[in-house]
Amino acid sequence: MNSVALSIMHSAYDGSWLPWTTGISIRETTDQIQQYKSSASEAGFFQQAFDETNTAVSWLDKMGNQTAQIINAKKGFVGSAPTGYDEFSATRQTSTDTGFFIRYFDENANTLASIDKSGGAVVAGLINTNHTGESSTSTCTRGEMHADDLNLYVCISTGKYKVVPLQAIQ
């Protein structure tokens, strides 16, 4: 059985809030919203969203490109940020918030990379050669790890590197 349901709700005509706050509510449907181009050359957007200053904050064009523009990047995912803002930003909601900011998996559900909400990062096959030649007196941020052809550099809780010669590792 095919059916179409649409429930559009709004604030009271006097400007006060009503007991519901849903703009469009679609429940228990197989396909919630379907939008189609009528021709291959049809331009425009399937969907656009704007903030209170009429600035577009997200849009889905008719080529299938989705963009989210988060002006104050406190949480979420952005593909291209305005000048002067971070490209990607995620914020833990509370000090006890757990889980992951982001996780990547291979086709067998093995973790390729992840960043948890405590700041722990996992990268399969990690290679980082951006910093080389650090000494035990170089200052660093705890948890940094670097390697070159001769040594492994691990930053410990004192803010200094422990330098391990790779030839010593069997």
C-alpha cells in the first residue's frame, strides 16, 4: 500500500510557542522524502537551509553535492569553512562525554583511524616523519610520536622526548 503523509506545524498566530516544535514530521514510512531532477541539465537545489541572517548554512544541489557551512564551528562536520575558521571541528558536550569524534573502517570493519572524545587517536600503519632529529631536551606535547630512519621519538608526561634508537629494537 502506498501512502503519503505530511504534517506541517507552526507557532501560534499570536507569535507564542505551541506545545510542539516540529516543522515537518514524517513517521513510519519506507521512503521519507524523495526528490528528483526532471532532466540531466536541470540546475538548482533540492534543499537549502538558512540561519536567522539569511546566510545559507547547508544545501543539497541537484547534482547530489551536499555542503554544510558552520560559521561558528563548535561541533559537526564541515567540508569548507569560512576564512579564519577550522575546517573540521568537534567538541565534547561534557567532561564525561564518551565515544568517538570520528571513526574510519575498512571493508572488514577493522579500524583504520579513530579519534575518541578523550583525545586518543588510533591510525593503522601510522607513519609520521614531519619531525626528525628531536633530542631528549626538546619540548613537546605529551603523546607525540615521530620517527625517522634512525630513531623513534616519544613525548612523555614531562614534556620531553624519549629517543629510542631503532637499531636497539629487535
